[in-house]
Amino acid sequence: MTLVLVVDDAAPLAEQYAYDLRRMGNYEVLVAGGGAQALELLGGAPVDCVILDLEMPGMDGFEVLRALERRGSQVPVVVYTGTGNYDRCIQAVRLGAYSFIDKAEPMERVVHEIETALERRRLHSELSTLRRQLGRETSLIGGSAPMEQLRESIARVAPVPSPVLVLGESGTGKELVARDLHRFGPHPSGPFVPVNSAALPESLVESELFGHERGAFTGAIATRKGAFEAAERGTLFLDEIGELPLSAQAKLLRVLEERQITRLGGNRTVAVSARIVAATNRDLETEITAGRFREDLFFRLNVHVVRLPPLRDRLSDLPALADQFVTGICSRFGIRKKKIAPDALDLLARYDWRRNNVRELRNVVERMIIAADGDTIGAEQVPQEVRERAAGKSPAEPVRQSLQEQKAEAERRILLAALERNQWHVTRTAEELGLADHASLLKIMRRHQLRRP
């Protein structure tokens, strides 16, 4: 049961509030006659919300808010006043109070404020949990600023059941993002059904998405559920949505609006509740102008947008990505794990990866593993076209980033290069970089989330 603490030096008013909150909100209620007693109760009782009077003798409401801030308390506080001085209420909100009310307001409003404050606290807690889970469990590799922003976007959007549009160049990992949105979404135990829109023949699009009844067309020897029904209470991932024919776009729009489908050859509607995640590497607004994509479907899908950075904008993640690919490929081939030499990594970092991003890097790493006879993959194993295009180029600076983000990215790259040169020996790396001791280097590594591969 929710426990509410009412803090007010006027005992009759506090007791009346406690009575009304028990009756109308079905809460447990504690009463404190002043700020000091309130802090004592907060230290020992699992209070969920505080109703706090600002005007009290001795320790007033402002001092209580400051004390809670020093403690790092996450308990939401609703302040109330009987003086009508809302400037002081606004000052209290700046000190950390969730909201303010007038003592003369009806109890229904007070209960509403408490419920809203509790819901906000719950969502904040869930978001923090998701961020921690994403840091540990996501299949998206890298600690660069663009990847941190991507994880933040996923953590915010994942719990919301609305459609999500994932935008990014080919090979950036759009399906990985879709799977994370499903894994951290409202129905992670439900099915995840991926559909490649570009691979669907136009004549079969409707059947694949919405299903068909027996006899609907030649070869339809049995009733078949489509992707929407297969993804019930789960996630339907529509990859390459920009490739969908216009006729199929119209039918998809209707399903998204009505949340029900009709199988091909049938006349019975079936309710569907799959969460929709669509992805494309096309500029859909350009496609709309060219008449190849419906504007109304775009706005239906464009509720939440997650953008993936290209590999050239997060080159400091390249060593970790390459190491991950080496580990996986060597394991699949049944050979001892190889190591990529720093000069080979430097060449890879000078390449722009515009053709296929992370997928292209994975293919290049596999070719390098096959070409290397020993345990170390050197610059000579880097494919010729990569060496030629990397020759004389410096690793591209991240774009569309603030100066602070670019400085952090540059520091991370310098750190990674020094650690690779010293085989991740912390003391030797700290000496090379002129740091006071290895503890200073470890502190910087923690800030950039760098760990030995």
C-alpha cells in the first residue's frame, strides 16, 4: 500500500488531510508536525510521497527540501500553501519539489497530484533500469558519444507501444536496434517477427503481411496466418519499408489505423496488437516528393524516430567492433583467436566505410582472418582496396557533434591507440601518456567505458 507523509505544523489541518487521504486515496498516512520530525520519519519509513507545508516554524519546507537533496532522496514531494504566494511554491519546485497545490483545493486534486508524482517516479525508475540493462545486454557495441545517444533513445522509446521508425544507412544495425526495442519493450516475451519488405514479390505482399484463406489463389491449399497475426502481442519489424509497393502501403496504412486485418480471400476481420517497428535507409521525405511513398503512412510510422550513426561517425568504436568480429569468426571457424595489430587497425580507421558500414567491416575482418597465417593480423592482411582508399587519409572526425563531444571522442581515440600499442598494459600506457599513475588512467578508462577486449 502507498505510504504518504503529511508535514504540517498545524495539527488539525494535518490530521484532516490524513483522514481524507486514507478515505479517498486508500493510502497509509503518517503525520509529522515539523521539518525535523519529517526527516526522522523519512529516514526510517518507506515513504512513497510527501505532502509538505512550506510555512513552518523552525525548519521550514525549504530546509526540508534542501536536506532531501543532500541525502539524494528520490521520494516525490508535493508542496502546499495556504498563503497564496505561488512565487515561493515555484522556488520550492526549483529546489526539487514535484509540484505545488493550494490547501483550499479539493482532495480529488491532491490525490491526482500524488498519483501523477508516483507514476513519474515509477517511469523514472524503469528508465534507469533500462539504461543499466542496455549498457550490459545490448548487442550494439561501442562507447562513443553517438552510441551513448543511441542507447538513450532506445531506453526512452522501448517502453512505449507506439510505432517506431528506425533510420540509418545500410549495414548500420537497424535490425539490432529493432530487437533491442522489442527486448526492452512492453512485451519482451512475445514473438519478434522480421519481414524484409524489399524481398517480397509484389504479388505476395498482401498474403505475407495479412495471411490468406484456403483457395484465395492458386496454390493456397490451406489457411495461413500473415506476419501481423504471427507477431501478436510482440513486435513486427518491417525492414526496408521504403521498398514496399504503393498498393501495399495503402493496405498497411489501413491496418495501422484500424488495428485489424482481413486475410486475402476472406471476409472476417481479425484484431491485431503487434507493436510496429519499421526501418529504412531511404530518405522517406524525398520518396514522398517523388510519389514513391505515401505521406499519410509516413506520418503514421513517424511517431518515434531512432537514428543510427554511420560507422565513420563513431570510428573510436572500430577496435571493439573488430575484436568482437574476430572472436566470433574464429570461434565459428574452429581456429585459435587472432589479434589485429595496431597498424592494421589504423588503416581500418582511415577507411570511410560508406558502402556498407558495420556489415562491410565484418566482411573485411573475415577476409583478413583468412589471409593471416599466424596469430597476428597485420597491415599486409588489410584488403588492397581498403589500403588504397585509406592511404594518406586521417581518421574522419565525427560530424554533427558539439565541441565537447568531439573532444571526448578524440580523447577516447588517443587512449585506445596508446592501450593497443602497449598491449593494454595500464602502467606502461599511463607512463607513455604522461599521467601521474595507473589509477589516473583507470579513472579515464572508466569514464569512457573502456575495458580490455
